[in-house]
Amino acid sequence: MFKQREWFGGCLCGDIRYRASGNPEWVGICHCQSCRKHTGGVLNAAAGFQRSNVTFTGKPEEFRSSKGVGRLFCSRCGSALAYKSEQWPRDIHLFVGTFDEPNLIQPQFHIFA
């Protein structure tokens, strides 16, 4: 699906940056109300990586939007960065719009459309 590589991204103000190693396990577009509210858009594109393959510089804040769900964001500029859930404890879903090269990431499916 993707050439093995490292992916970089971060928030609008630059206080938080991340690096994801390897390939995303999936890329999807979510239309659920929670994602729409978190991002302020009509949908949210996310790429699933193993948490162990993602490192942050700067410390994202975490909002517990529902039981077992954490939504990561920058406390300075408000950029929505990622989603994590106790349902998938080894995964983190990075928001494609925060990647430095989002055009290289092609969605594979829609959910809650």
C-alpha cells in the first residue's frame, strides 16, 4: 500500500510535532459526530499506527471525550492531532490533516457515513 517510510506532522503553531515510523495499518475517513465535533469539519481522515511507532515532541493535551477515549490536541493553537481508545490499546489514530505531506496518504474506506 505505502512505501515503508517515516511520516512527520504536527499542530498549527508548531509547538507539537510527531514522527510515525513504518506504514499506517489503515487510513479511513470517519463521519461520526464525535470526530466532526473534535475537528470542526464534516469528516475526519485518520491513519492508524501502532502507538510504539509514534513519538511526539511537545506534549499534547488529552480530552477524554467518552469512556476509554482520549482525543489529543495542542493546548496553544487548538489543533486536533489524534485519537486513542482503550478498545484498541496498541493503536493511535493520527489525523491526516496534520501530516506534513497529507497528499501521500490515500484513504481506504469511510465509516459512519
